[in-house]
Amino acid sequence: GYFHQRVSECRYSSKDLQGIELIDSYVFNQAEYVRFNSTVGKFVGYTELGVYNAEAWNKGPVLAQELGELERFCKPNADLRY
């Protein structure tokens, strides 16, 4: 069988809301193939498939949606973290 996983993580470096980082990783058979990092501001591919997906996602509405996740998910939950 095959194993596919998506891991989204908010990293809080300080109580200041400017220090929040969203990492969204896509993993296939225990190898990460593409990642979104809010600090970088785009998807980055690590395999041939990942590079292909990252290029497509960075050009379309997926990038805007992912950038919105920082505001929608990470920042409102910062108080729970601290």
C-alpha cells in the first residue's frame, strides 16, 4: 500500500503575532515532497512531483488560500499556545 500524509503546523517563536510561522508539509511514503512555509511565502518542491506541484500551486489560487491559513488558523489559536 501507499502512505500519504499532510502535516500542518503553526510555530510560535514569541507572543508577538509577527513571530508566527505556518509549515504545511505533504508526505508520500515517508518522504516529504512539497512544503509551504509562510516565511518563504510559497510552496517548495523536494522531488520531481513536488517541484511540479509547487510550480502549479504557486501560480494559482492554492497559494492565496494557504497564505490565508496563517490568519485563519494560526493567529486566532496563539492564545491557546501561551
